[in-house]
Amino acid sequence: MYQMTSRVRFSEIGEDGKLTLHHLINYFQDCSTFHLEDIGLGTDYFMNQDLAFYFLSWQIEINRLPRLGEEITVGTLIHGCKGMFGYRNYVMLDAAGNQLAYANLCGCFINSATGAFVKLPKEEIEKYPIEEKLEMEYLPRKIKVPTSYQVLAPIRVMKYHIDLNAHVNNSQYVAMALDCLKEMKDFRRIRVEYKQAAKLGDVIIPTIEKEDNIYYVTLCDEQMKPYTIITFDE
């Protein structure tokens, strides 16, 4: 497992003094980015291949969120690479080695010039180090949402939402969804299903519903087609 160490910064915490959920995702994303850079399959490699890796889903399990100043270790491993799909696990540990959070990610390879799915040939797949996946309950990638919901005020996509791929960054959708909740709780699980990418200037229409202690937030385009579906389990 590839690992990096860090310390929770003031800019990464919420009013409760704990790491925010979207910064938890940022740590996981950064860890896999550094992993790819260090094995020679980083940003330059992808750009030269007209290749991009788009996230399809997250499943994040949370035992405890670290507080300001805590030393943390973040780890990631690739546990599958089949055709156009790639699969990763993540883990965040405290200074004593206790598991704070862990996750599974599913994504796919895309031709960045055409937007078409790309099935990697065998010689490319062999460049990725495959390890044994973490022991955890693996839930389905797709999320079934309630049929009734409340529509909230629209959100305009701003420059600070956008990443290198000219789309809304994956963690920013979670930050938007959290803003839709009336109160913050200690959530034990987050699931995210990405459906389409929002871009600068797009209008996002959020909807929300609660069912069986699960908050469902759907971020939709103006035709009410989802960009992203996010659930927060109490």
C-alpha cells in the first residue's frame, strides 16, 4: 500500500474542529495522485496519452474524523484494473495506527479528447501494481433514490469548483451536498455516484430527502438529470 503522512490543518476543519468530509475526500484523492506520480503514471503520462480517469462511485466508511493538529497517515492501493475500469481502496490512520476511515473507489478510463471510454490493453494494465483489496462490506456502485424529494435553491458552478479536467472536482459535489443539510451530524458512511460532469457556469439544482436515517442529496442539471447522487448515513 502506498502511504503519505500529514497533519490536519486549520483550513481543513469545520466549526466542530474536525476534518470536513470533503477534505477527507481530498486527502484520498491526493494520495492516489501522488501514488501515480511516483510510479510514473501521473498527470503528464495521462495527458500525453489523451487519457483521463473519471470517478464513477465512492463508498467511504467513517469511524472517526481527526481533529485539528492530529498526525495522520493516508494510504491507497489498486485492487483491480479490468478493461476500462479501475478500482482503489483508501485508508486514513491516526498516529497510533487506528483506522479513522476507509473507502472503495470505482472509476473508468476516458479519452480526454473525445470523451469515449477507453479499454486499456494488457501491456498498459500491467503497469499498475495490483494488491489484495481491503476487507470491508462492498456495496453496489449505483444508488437508488427516493421518488419524493424537496427541491432546493440552485447553485451556480464557480471557478473555485473546477479542477484540472475543467469539471467540478469530485470533492466539491460533496461540499455542495453538505450545504443542503439543515444540520451536521457524525455520519458513518458516504456514498457517491457520479453520473455526468458539471462545468463552469452550469446551474446545479439540488434535491434532498431522508429515508431510514439516510440523507439522499441529488445534484441535477436544469432538466433534473443528475450530475451526482450522494448519501449520508447517520
